[in-house]
Amino acid sequence: MLDPENATWGQVWEQLTLLFWVYADNLGPAFSPPNVLATLMLCFVLWLIWQPGVGFIAWAFPARVYRNRSFWLDAKLFLLNWFIGMFISLSYAAIATATAVGVGSALGLAPPLPEERSPVLSALVIFLVADLVLYIYHRFNHDKPLLWVFHALHHSAEEMSPMTAFRHHPFYSMAIGLISPIVIGIVQGIALALFFGNFDVALLAGTNLFLAVLNLATNNLKHSHIRLRYPPWLEHVLISPAQHQVHHSIDPRHFNRNYGDTLAVWDWMFGTLYITRPGEEIRFGLGDAAGLPLPQRHPDLGAALIEPVGRASGLLSRKVRNDKKDVQRLE
């Protein structure tokens, strides 16, 4: 554990390398043996309770999902993004922590005295700030056309499996791995200044490390065909797997809903919350305004990598042309 009164960047880095080795050794925390085992145990319990009328293997790993071309594209993008993630897996925890400490230092904050520490309250503030920034970042990916062309690859999956969590364009993976932690760190540093007037490097590093692992570890059922709902009151607080599956739906009722990463309270506060209903059928993929499925834009790995770049280039070209027209009108 770091000594917050004598912490150095070398000590911070040493503590955070734990995330890299967890990621590198086990294909990421989401597919680490303990997490896979925990997911399978939860699925087995749900199978016993729900009694779907088919064997456990057929229910948990249906052929329509795992023999679908959408799954195999997910698998290819998973391997590609895992390789990229090997080099940026530290970024969320390390960059967010370093940025928060830098902001705190610039604001003249000091490490807390032992009797002044409130680790539970401090960790809660750090967690809330990070989760709110992720909500805003996710919403931006839907609202901003230039961001959406890359994020649409994730939503183009026509069947959901745990590997769909990694169905991202490399540009998206690098952006969320390098940009969002800086924003999170800045806001965390300011929040600590406003609420506590001090910072604890060890607490920052530990909480951000926990959030990085939690974000990956909770994706297995969120990106699956298993519709696990929470009671309505709990779905106002936490995002259930079924709520995130609704986020991937092509039904217009579900558009622009449930952006939350861990907490549903942000969706509740900002009017984007959708509470799931029993027996609700969900179709995945990209749909038009009427809810009709659009043609698959990403049938293979080549299209998945090239199509978003081409659409982004087209958007930028149109923007440049429009900007030139505006200048000419002003002249």
C-alpha cells in the first residue's frame, strides 16, 4: 500500500501494474478463470430457477448465437482489441489517478492526516465521478455523428455474447482508454478539492483500479442473450443486464435509453432511464426510425475496420465544405 505522505510516481506505477498482468495473463478480467466460473455459476442458478425446458449447455450457449457470423466478428475484434488493450490496460487506472493527483497538486491540496481520513466517503465520490463521466461519454457517442460512426460497430451486433463487449473499432478502444481517464482524473481532482480539500493517492489508485476491473467483469451478462432483470426499484439504481440489452435494441421505444455503465441513477436523473418488462422481446442490431433492421454494415473484419473510417472521412469532408460556404457567405 502506498504511503500518501511520501508517494512517488514510481510507487503509483508499481501498484497499478497489477491491472496489466491480470489483463495480459487472462485475456482481460472479463475472461479470467474466476470471473468466467462466477458467470457460469450464476447462469446455472438462473437455469435452475427459470427452467427453460432445454439442457443447460443448449440454453447458455445456443447455436443461433455462437454459430452466427456476428459472434465470429466479435471474436476477431476481441482478439484485436485485446492486443491493443495489452498496451493501454493501465491507462484507465494510471492516467485517471495521475491526472487527479496532478489537479490536486495544482490546487494546493495536501495528503490527509490519519484522523481526517474518510476512505468510504472518498471512495464513493471517486466512484460516482467516474461513473458519471462514463455516462456522459457514452451519451456523446450516440449524440455526436463523428463518434457514432465508430460506436455503431458495437451496436451492429445482431446476436449478443460476452465477446460483444469487445466489439469496438480500435480507434474507439484507444479513445476510451486514453481520453476518458484524463477527463475522469480532472473531475476527480476537482471533486476531491471541493469536498475534502485533500487527496489520498493510494485510495485514488485502488478505487480506479477496482472500477477498471469492475467495468470489464460486469460485461459478461450485459452482453448476452440471458435477460436478467432486477426489481424495478433496483433498476432505478443499478443497470441490470436486461437494461443494457434494451440499450442495444432496434425498437424505437428503446432508442437513446440506459447509457449508464454501473449506475442507473444518471439515466433516471437525465430522463434516459428505461425499466425492463417481463417477457419483452428484443431484437439486436442497427435499426431505422421505424424500428426496421438496417442492412449489416460490418459483415466481416475488413468492413468493420474500414467502414467507420470511410463514414467519418465523409462527415469531415462535408463539414469542411460547409465551413467554407459559411466563410464565403460572411465575405
